[in-house]
Amino acid sequence: MRKLYLLKYIGILSFINVQAQILTVDQSYQMAVENYPLIKQYELIEKTKEYTLSNANKAYLPQVSLTAIEGYVFGDFPSMGSSGSDSKFKFIGLGQVNQVIWDGGATKTQKKIIEASSNVDKASVEVSLYDLRSRVNQLYFGMLLIDEQLKQLEIQNKILANNIDKVKKLHENGLAYKTDVDEIKAEQLNLSRQKTDFEYTRKGYQTMLSYLTGKNISHTQLEKPINVMGIDTLINRPEQKRFESQRNLVNAQSDMQKVNLMPKVGLLGAGVVLAPGVNFGPNKISTIGVAGVSVGWDIKGLYKNSNEKQLTQQELKKIEVQEETFLFNTRFQMNQKKTDIDRQTAILKDDDTLVKLRQTIREGYQLKYDTGAGPLIDLLNATEKEGTARAEKALHEVQLLMTAYEYQIIKGN
């Protein structure tokens, strides 16, 4: 039983290891976002918001101010009775304590502005991170395309390998020319050169995708995604969230204009210390204190209120125009991609028919050569044309997939 469990455990680990070697395009998107340095900006924005909100909340703490003055007093100080001192130098101490009771909604509005500003910053980061998808697409589907081309080269090479064995035997029996063997070797060498070119190009794409995702994908197999094309045309891009956040910020800032029109109410305590003091007899120091409710109302905001409202409306209209322009350009790009998808889909239908015809033609020339009714060059030409047809079909398939994913990225899937 222990052996059985051990075998099952090893089997599970092997399955996990195999699964870990397969990379999807969606996983590539996620890894690229997590690896991109800008992702750290989210935490910085959140920390900045916390500290700024903390400062805003301290507006209701008592405000204490102390002032000390040692100086020469010009003029006569009031006095009663005999003067305690004829010195013109006085020490004056001023102390004041203010406790806000109602600030006209300034703190609440300031917190709204801080929150809205933080959301704008986060939305801007999200827009930048979303742009990574296009970069991943270029590299991921570029590698997929090369993989498909390498598969087609391998098919051609197998056909040539099967034929070279036949040609060698025929040559040994005097039924074929040595040039026939050389012709096939030359074609194999040509395929080998193409393969080397593709492999080095793929290695470059692989290095860039590894750098972008922060993962070594040198031993990773890319999963060929399914076609995600749909009729949905709803746009859901992070830019729209940023526009909404910008509107919220403008509205929050306009609320501060209303706050500036409100009176401010608080408790006030103040004291004055004079030394030498106003002489009431033997006193050397005089103190005066006052406590009560303070009310302040600055009406200068009334003069600018109308213009401030107009400025707010202009800012909102600017954001609206920017959003309309963005949506217009996005729909334009979607229409372009939809046209490309329709064109590539139509071409693929012809590719299927062409590959079948080229395969039938090549098999016909194969039969002719095997029976001695046709030259080798015809078979090689037919083999090359079949390989070209297969390669073009593979190219168009990956191009269609890539265009479909680009369409989804443009509309914000």
C-alpha cells in the first residue's frame, strides 16, 4: 500500500511538473504585470493616501500657539497707583488655544479630494500596465508562429528523408543518378538553414518574453489559444475608469468652493502675560485671560463663486471631450481589426483547399517517381510547394489568433 501511495504521489508530481511547463497567453499577461516595476506604484499611492488622510483628520485637534516678546515699549503703559517700575522694556507673552467645532465641511471635503486624487493615480498606473498586453502579444504569438513554421519544416524534412533512402538504393542498383541524391541533400540543407534562422529568431523572442515576465521560459511550451473572436463590441478599458476618477476629483475640488463660503465655528482661549505688569499695587506681573466661542466668516469666496463654478464645468467638459475622442479612436481600431479578422478567415478557407491540392499533387509526383515515370525535380518542386502552402496556412492561423486577441485588448476584455 505504501508503494502504491508513493507511486501515486510521484505521478501527481510528474503531472504538476508537466503542467508547469505549459505557458498560456493569459498567464504571460499576468506575469508581465507582476514583474513590471510600475506595479510598486500601487503601494506607494496607497501609503501616500493614508498619511495624507491622517493629516486631514488632525484638523480637529486643538491648535496651540505661543508667542514671547521682549522689547522696548513706545508710549505710556496704562497704570494705576504708583508705578512699580519705570522701565520701558517689557516682556509680553501671548498664548492662544483654538478648538474647531465646525469647519464648514473642509476636513470632510479634503478627505474626498485625497481619495479621488489617489484613485486617479491608481487608474493611470492601471492604464500603463494594461499596455503591457500588446507587448506580450507580439512576443507570444511571434513564438507561436515560429513553432508552427518549424513543424511544417519537419514535415517537409520527413518527406525528403523518406525519399533519400529510396534514391540511395536506386543509385546503388544503377537505377538513379547521383545527382538525384545530391538534389535531395541540397533541399534538406536548405530546410536546415531555414530551421536555424527560425530557431535563433525564436530564441530572441523567448529572451525578451522571459525578461518581460521575469520568468525563465526556455524550457516552456506555449499553449496555442483558441479563437476568442466574438460579436461583443462593448468597450471596457481602464482609460474609462481613469476618466471617471478625474471627474470625481474635479467634483470633489468644486465642493471645496462651497466650503469656503461657510462660516467656521470653534472654541477660543487666550492669555496675555506682561512683565513688569500694569501696576495695581505691588504686582510685578500682570495676566489677562479670555475664553469663549469664535466665529469666522470670510466672504471673499462669494466674489469668485460664479467664476469657479464655470471653471468646474469647463474642466468636466474637457474630460468629456477626451473620453469621446478615446472611444472614437478605440472603435476605429476595433473596426480595423474586425476587417482584418474577416479577411484572414476568408483566406484560411482557401488555405485548407490549397494544402489538400498540393498534397494530392505531391503524392501524384511521388507515385510517378517511384514507378520511374517522372523525374525527381518534379517531386522536389511539388514537395516545396506543398510545404509553402502548409507554412502559409500556419502563418494565417496564428495571424488570425493574434488579431483576435488584439481585438479583445483594444475593446478591453
